[in-house]
Amino acid sequence: MGMTMTQKILARHAGLDHVVPGQLVEGKLDLVLGNDITTPVAISEFNKAGLTRVFDREKIALVLDHYTPCKDIKAAQLCAQVREFAQKYEITHFYDVGCMGVEHALLPEKGLTAPGECMIGADSHTCTYGAVGMFSTGVGSTDMAAGMATGLAWFRIPAAVKVTLKGKLQPCVSGKDVILHLIGTIGVDGALYKSLEFAGEGVGSLSMDDRFTIANMAIEAGAKNGIFPVDGRTRAYLEGRVTRPWQAVEADPDAEYEREVVIDLDQLQPTVALPHLPSNTRTVDQVAGTHIDQVVIGSCTNGRLEDLRQAAAVLKGRRVAKGVRCIVIPATQQITLDAMAEGLIQTFIQAGCAVSTPTCGPCLGGHMGVLSDGERAISTTNRNFVGRMGPVTSEIILANPAVAAASAVAGCVADPRTL
């Protein structure tokens, strides 16, 4: 039996010719990632184990993005701990305030992720990098500590779900709608510890930002990772970013999948996820008019330049509705500069939005947009669990950037195609 893309990458990094689902392997790592919440725990475990060196200072990335710029004393202490560790071990890829970005947007931008490579990150959305044909998955801080010391990690080879895409996206529909539709179809455990492998002619019509969004939320279906084939669009994105050699993989024609899900992009509608699960999906027209108090446009899911362009196209010449707060957070400093050059930041500010330095803040209820009791937000983030952005009585609706922007203008959930 042939192998999937994920199985091939893990086999290569384990030094094996062939692997099968369920097999345990020890694989070499090309990158280990941590942030300001998870790295301090990893550092404590690293020190507790008596470790005194990292396996490769060039293959560790530490990004202070969740509570930064530091929101309180505890956040400042955590960040100080990471800074000290990065300095002690001369970590090359350390990103602090002023040069950092939301980690899962920053690393591809910096060329740290490449096809055929294998990485772990102490953050569940590390699966984002499957967009460039890489195996990447989230782990706990203890595994991160071991990875930093040894450059190795244990993996159970995942079975796979094939997601075949056909057609192309219609106006005001994006990668966010693809992944919300998929999660709504298979459920939050529909790909539990499996690899979501995307295929079909529809892949070619997706931008890289669409692919990053889709791979990012593979974890919301319970998947171990999500991964796309490498095509001309991938290669164009990597050109000038990744300078080291890399080797893409392709799924074998006889690769085994537990199931196949077919999505017709031509028929896909703007889709939202209602509280309190990403699988609680509706098309936007079904819930238009629902009251909102806040809009968040940003995060590792939808804070990239294309996302900001979509939101700005809706907001240009319009104003955020009275009584609604709209927060826009470009995911990296470079994205901020590019958005400024295109006039997008001016559009947001003129529309009455608050524009922030890069941060994960509101996504996890950290800062820069925490909700109050009973408030409801529509957000381009990736999770709408109970209490995710504020008290347990608050609510989050997940949406694409165009829907979020239209809702900011309308003062309620709105379809951008009707403005």
C-alpha cells in the first residue's frame, strides 16, 4: 500500500522506507516552536531535566506573541524568562516586541517553513504550515523541551482523510469558509488524530493565504495536521523566502484514506460558526441580523494581507456602526507595512476601527479586545469555545474577513454581498 504526504514525510524523518498508520516512530525535527505562554513551561522542564544545551540554535523559534506587548506583571515575567533563555542559548530566531508577529503568520513570512520538512510547536495551531507541504503539529511544552534538547520527537503515524476540492471560490468566499464548511460537515472530532490531506483541481484556485487559513484550523476538526500538495503557487510563495534546499512529497496513487470528503468550491457560501463550537456552522444568510457588540479582524487564521484587503474592500467609504467596536490586528510588522503602503490602514481608521500592533491578544481573551458579560463578537479567529474571549456568558461567532467587516458596518451579522 502506498503512503500519503504525511506518512512520506514522517518516514523520511524517521529514516524508514515505509510507515503505516498507528506505527510509533522517532523523527528528526527541522524546527521547534514556542511562544510566550508555552515556552516558559518548556524552559522549566528543560532546566528540571538538567539539560544544558539545545540541539541547534538555528532550528528553534521563540515568538512572544500571545500577551505582548505585555498586558500585566505576570505576562512581563513570562516574557523575561523567554528572553533570558534565548540570550543564554543564542537562539537565532527569537522575535520580541517590535519585530515579532503572530507566530503562525511570521514563520512562513521569514522562510522558516518549507515543503517536506518536519516540525513541532508548543501551540495547537502549529498545523498551519501544512499549507506549504510541511508536516507540522502541536505538542505540549514537555515535548517542546525535549525537542529543543534532542532535535527529536515521537510520532504515531496518523491515518488520513482526503479532502477533494473542485471548482473555485466565488466573491466574498475564502479559505475560512472552506474549513468552516468542512468542520461543520465532519465535526470537531471528525479527523481525530488523523491527517487532513487536501487534493483536487480546486486546490490550484486557492491563494496561499487561503491555504494557511485552512491548514490552521485542521486542529478544530481534531486533526493531527493538515497538508496541501506543493504546486506552482506554493513555489512562487517560497521563492526568495526559503533559501535552503527542500524536497516536496506527493501522495502515492494507491495511498490509503479512511474516508474522502468532496467540497465544491463553486457552491460554497460565506459561512459562520455560531457559539460554542467551530462545527456549529450556518451560511451567513441564515443568521443575518444577529446582534453583535464587537468585531475582531486578525489572528493566525485571518490576519494576513489578503484578509486585510478583503475587510478593507468592504469598509472603504463606510463607517463602523454606532455601538460596535471593530478591532483590526495585522499579523506581522511586514503585513502592517504592506497594508499601510496599500492604504488599508487608513481605510480602517477612517471607518472607525482600532488598529493594533501584532498580537494574539483577543483570540484567547488575553487583551486588546476582551468581552464583557453577555457580549457577542464576530471574529476571524479560530475558536469560539465558552469563555474563549471573555466571561462564560459572552459569545463568539467565527467568520471570514469580508463577513466580519460587513457586520461591523451593519451593526449585526451581515452578508457582504448585500451591502
